[in-house]
Amino acid sequence: MQYRIHLFYYEGYKTTQIAEITGQKESTVRSLLHRAREKLKPILKEMYDFE
């Protein structure tokens, strides 16, 4: 899952491009990115004390 986050946020790929690279449906990529953000949210909130 980490590489999708990297491709999206650091490399600037669109979800359609990530889907092509990974061989997944675009909806799957979007869903996995959403799940990753939900997992990161409490970690980042604790580290940086933001809402």
C-alpha cells in the first residue's frame, strides 16, 4: 500500500495512472488510498497534534 501513497503524493501520479501501473481497477486504487489515509490520520494527529 505504501507505494500507492508514494506514487500519488510524492510522484504526482493520478489514480488512473496508478491503476495502470499496479494492474488494478481505478476504484480499487482510490479505495486503498482512502484506507491508507484513514490509518495515517490518528498517527499524524498524535505526532503533530492537529485536527
